[in-house]
Amino acid sequence: MAASQRQALRSAARRIATIPGPRTQPVVGNFFNFDVEALFNKSPIHRLPAYDRFGDIWQVSIFGHTLVFVRDVDLIKEVVTSPAFGVADIVSTPLAYHFPQTMFSAGPEDWARMRKVIARAMQNYKLDPLVPSMIDICERSFAGVPDGSIANLQDHTCRITFDAFHRFAYNVDFNSVQGGGAEVLEAALTYGRGLGHRIRLPVEFLWSLPLPANKAIDAAAEALKAQARSLCVERQAALSRGEEPVGVFEHVLAAGAGEDSDGKLMEGEVIDNIASFFFAAFDTTSSTAAMALNHLATHPEIQEELSESLHGVDISSLSTHEIGQLPFLNAVVNEVNRFTPTAAAYVRTAKEDVEIGGYRIAKGANVNLDWSCASQFPENWSGPSTTDFADFNPHRWLDSKPHKLAFNPFGFGPRMCAGKSVATLELQMILAYAAQNLRLEPDPNRPMEYDMKLVYGPKDGTWLAVHRR
């Protein structure tokens, strides 16, 4: 759509002071007359026809919940900077059902305090030691895969990222790649699936019904809290013996020993944050890594170029800064995050009636800041490679870059993902290990399909033929 057409649509919306969208039906809203699946369970490009039809901002209603979608970077900026918007209720409410004191479900003041403490703890932990650890975890994970066999690599990326993050965060080696930590991993996966379902269907009275799905998520939440309590007792005992903090949450616990209430987390907050990180901190990266390996398999020329670009490079000896200077590896990482983002949009909830760019947004509306659809348009890019956005093409990142609000796989502003650096390193290391040691081919009988669970990712696994180099 041309800029003049978008401006005309925006001007028309200003005159009528409402956001366009499909006509709603009583009670159910647009549940039956709009492709709701395209909003949640399909690639972001399936939302593009709605933007073509309604313009840069449009809305739907589902059982009384208003969802607004925005792809215009100027409108996105207005929402991000407006005090009238807060953390998304559709995320914080279902999470607070089991973990009311986690950073992700806290109010603004508690969130700011917890975020400050956790961010400071992460800064005290240097990521460089995680580089050889990642290689070791990858080698252990793929050691049991016979050469030439077909394997579900989503299972591998799940266990690799689970082990890597918890070594980083808690100084614990679950060794799930070789069967360890099975109960904790299963509880994390069960809770993540259940939470994703509740986010997509936020009908709170259903959550307390004695249904099998509710019993499963309740049991998973309690198992994660029990593991968090056990870790806290163990780590606090180590600190009391005078041992130096190693993992991120040991630094959090060490900070909690001070007198400054603004510089520490309360006991319940520590438990809830540890428990929530068991599932929230690895699920997105594992899905991204699985999709990344599938992209390599289905684009053999890119797989070979990546392998050649890393020929003779001893990845395990590099610092995180040096890994960030490998051009094609990081181009592939960026293109994976652009082409198949696990979080294609970020949601903000209107805390009051507000006007944004001339559009009236009602209190309670959930506004989806649709950066992934914004990245599909040439005007949001600078440089020569501003075409073929429907194709997987890492080369675009070598000579072009998007508007800062049209590429946000880790979020915006102060609520940007605190684990961005470790998640990026995990993806870099998995791709580098695969490119240097494996040659991947798609299984023609099981092509990868996509679905939305807790995040966007493979529906039934990533089945690929694995050959040793």
C-alpha cells in the first residue's frame, strides 16, 4: 500500500474516530466471521491481507476482548511512549494465576524494582564462559544421533537451551540432553503449553474448573515452585558458607542479603521468578533454534555458505564480542528472527481511553505492536536489499537494516527481554555448531509445520536427516 493511500485511510479514521475492522457479531465478536487462526497460529504474513484491507491499524473482537493490530512505526512509537498503556493483561493475568510475584505479572513499581535487581545480577555474570559450555552441551546432545539418521531436532534444541540457560542462571547442569532433569523439563513444557492456551483464550473462570488440562498445569506449576524452593535453600546455604555467587540468581540472592529494600527481591518474588524462568527463558530460544535449523536444511546453499564462513574458526575459543563480529552467522541469526519470529508482536493494554495518531482506543483494548508485519515493507528499511521480504534471505542484513521499530524480536524499551544477550548467544552457538559439524536435510515425509503454543514455533517437531561433516 502506498504512503498516500495509508495517509488517506488514516485521515478517514480520524474523521470517524474509530478503528476499522470486520463487522462484529453479538457476544462472539469476530470469532466466526474472521480468520482468527491467522492472528495466532500462522506466520505473520497471514495478517498482511487484513492490513491491505483496513490499513495500518485495525481491530477485531473475540468474546468481548478487543485486539488492535498496528504495523505503522510512527503509531507503534506513540503506543510505546504513551503512559496510557501498560503490560498486557492477556499475558500477566494468566501468569499471575500461579505466579503472582513474578516480574512478568507484577505492577509497575514492583516490576521496575525486580527488573533492576535481575538486570544488575545478569551484568555481574560474564557470558564468555558459556561459549565452551554451549559447545559441550551440543556435542553431548548430538553424540547419540547416528550418522544419516532422521531426528527431531526440536527435541535437541529444547534440551540444549534448557541446559544452557539453567547453567547460566542457577549454575546447575540438569544434563537433560542425556536424560537428566526429566521431571523439571516436562513440568516446564507442560506449563508453557497450558499458559499459551490461556493467553489465546483468556476466560479466567474456566481455569479453576476440574478439567484434566487445568489439573496438569496446576501440578506443573507446583513442581516448578518446589524445584525453585529447593534451589533457593541450596544456594542460600552456599552463600552463608562464604562461597562466591556464580549463577545469575546467586547474585540475586546475594543482593537480597543487603539492607536496601530497593536492591533485593523478597522470598516469594525469588521463588516465583525462578519458577517462571524455568519455562519462559528457554522455550522461545528452543523454538527459534529449531526453526533456524530447518531453514538451513531447506536452504542448502545458505547452509553451505555458513559452513564455509566458519571454516577453520575455533568457536569455543572466541569471546561473545568476537562471535558478534562474524558477519554471515549474525546475518542468519537476524533473518531467522525476522522471518519466523517466536514473538511476532508485543501487546500493550490501554489502561484508559486514549487517542493515538487520531484513532480512539478504548480502555482495556489489547494493542498488538506488529513489528514483524512492519518489517515486510521497503519504506521501513534502509539500503539496497529492500525486496523479497517473503523469502528467507540472510544476505539482506549484510547491506541493509530495518527501522528500529520494525525489528524487535526481544521487545521494546525498558521492557525489552532481560535475557536478550544469552538467548542470542545460544542461537549463535547452535547454528555455528550445526554448520561446522552437521549437514542437515529435510525429511520429505515430515515437512515442518508451524503452530502457536506458548510462542510461535514448530507444530509437531523439526524432523531432519543428520549427516556428519
